[in-house]
Amino acid sequence: MLAKNEYAITSLYSEITEYIAAALPSKITFPPQPFSTVTLNSLELNWNTPIIDSATMIPINYYKVYWDEGYRNSGDFVLYSLVTSYDQDFFTVSNLETGKLYKFQISAVNDVGEGLLSDEISHYAMTKPSAPQTPYIITSIKTGTDTSSATIGWYAVIETGGVPLTGYKLYAKLLATGVETLVYDGTDKPEILSTVVENLVLNQDYDMYLTALNIYEGPKSLPVRVRAAGLPQAPGPILLISDSRTGTSIGLEWTPPASDGGSPILAYNLVMVTENQADKVIYYGTSLSTKVAGLQSGELYRFRVQCTNVVGKGPWSSIY
């Protein structure tokens, strides 16, 4: 460049300055999940490689990764590292503090200069919570002619992934069909450790699994097998079988319970009741009667019976 004054005297040429006819790199964007790998002390960032418009842009030379160091405000980030491979679209930040939230921005640099900073992305240094212990059955009851409910409990998860637990989810798989459904969503309710599962198909088996939640949903627990039924009621009163009495034996019979709880009776348990002693099992089986032998003539004996289905033992009958 040179200058000319009013007397047509020209100056010396200025120094030569070079300009590149191109634009700064475009603003970096991110995929829907910008953190592909997350651990207790590292985060892997991913971004979308800018598309180069050959008419106005030139190739990327490198990228800059900025971060808040775990405490800085927006606009006050510092440079963490340069990514010198122009076609690299990921970077791992290591040696992070477990449970702390970290924020990042990325920019691209070409021969013209540094492009705009990306939007902020953030994530905790953490992992998924561990699988809970197997849940357990608190109660199971028949609620209708073809339905039942079960109260399921579980233990609090200890390994939360480095951040506070946010809740639990319970799934039930009907074994007859293999269909699995979410029966309890305890998101944002980490203090809840039990739930009532309604409208189970009567006399059907379910496997119920539990998961724990933080930002992510952790792996499933081992299942608890639940029969959709309740406990049976007590059997009918014990009666003496006609003409069964001898000097050392008697015959006893009873009737089935008014309700089996929605699942067939598996067995009856007849015991002899003696004060200040453990009950003595006289009969265990599916029959509604039995002979009691080895008795002493003139002695008073007392008996009671209960029945069992797959859910468990029902209440005792009245004492005979």
C-alpha cells in the first residue's frame, strides 16, 4: 500500500500484510449424548466435527477444551487442553473428584483464528448405582375373584455411583407370558423402600426385579418369585370321626378352608397342643383326616390344624 499527497508525491510502500479469504470455524455442536464414557474420576467428551464449506472455510487445525475446574462460573472457564488432531471428535478428562459436577466448552481453531465457544455441557464424575439386593415379599393377599396384590420391600442401595440416589424402580414379569412391566416408579423418592403391587393375575407367578436410580438407571437385582395369591384361611373345625375311638387312638377329620387365598392348598398340618411345650406334628399331608395313635386311655389331648399354599401358612383352626 502507498499514499499520495496533494502535491502528487507518493510515499514508500507499506509493509506487506497477508489476509486469508476465509471464515473462522463454526461453533462446535454436540451429539444428543455428549458424554460417551462416565466413571467415578473421568469423563469422555464427544462433539460433532464441523462441516467445512470449501467456499468460505478452511480446515480445522486443532480444538480447545475449556472447563470450570469444578467451581468456576460461566464465562470464567479456563483452558484444560488442546486437541491437536483436526479430525478427532472426543477427549477424556481424567483425575476428577467423584461426585462433583464439571462443565465444559469446546472451540475449533483454523488459520484465521478461534471460532465461537460451544454451549456449555456438564456432567458429574460418577457411575451407575449398583444392583440392589433381591427384593422380598412383605404380604400377599387375594383382592378379588381373579386378582391379588403383593407388598414388596427392598433394602437401601449402598453403592450409589458417587452421587445421591434418586429412587428405585420395580418391574414384574408374568412368567406365563414373559411380559415385563414397570409396576413402581420411585423416581425422586429415594426414601421409599416398599410398595404395593396391585391387580396381579390370581394364582400366577411373577418374577419381580428392582433397579436403583441416580442420573442413570442401574442394573437389575436378582428376582423374587411372587405367587399372585394370599394366605389360605383356617381349615374348618376338627371333628372326631364316628366310631374311630379306641383305647389308644382316635380318628380326626376337618374341612377345607373357606378360601384357599387364590392358590391351591398344598398341605395340612395337624399338631398336638401341650401346655408349655412345642406343638407336636401328628400329620402333614393333603388328606382331610388322619388316625392319631399311641394315646393313653383317659388322658385329655388337644389338637389344631392349619393349611399351606404356595404363599405360606394360614392361621390355625380352633382347638379340638
